[in-house]
Amino acid sequence: MDAAKAMVVIVAGIFLNFSLNELDDNVGLSVTLKQELRTALVEYQRINEWNFQYSGQLLNSRFGRQY
């Protein structure tokens, strides 16, 4: 009986995965999400670099003004 339940879960998972891949191919959410994440990471790094460069000596002295 447990094997039958496991098989149902596996088949449902495969069907759901296939359906979501088809939906994503039509809508293109993955591509958009990846582009936005790359942009956000670059901006996050830029902000951190600016903060590090222009923050006070009290904060930078601990790190020797380096990462």
C-alpha cells in the first residue's frame, strides 16, 4: 500500500513539474526573475562598496579599510 502512495506522489510531482515548466516557457518568469536577481545583486554590491568607502573611520578601522 505504501508503494502505491509513493508512486502517486511521484507521478503527481512529475506532472506538476512538467505543467509548471510549460507555464514558465509561455510566461517567461524564470528569465525575468534571474535578470532582476542579477541586477539586485550588482546594486547591493555597489551600495555596500559605497557605504564602506564613505563610512566613518570608526567602522573602517576594524577592517583596515579593506574587505
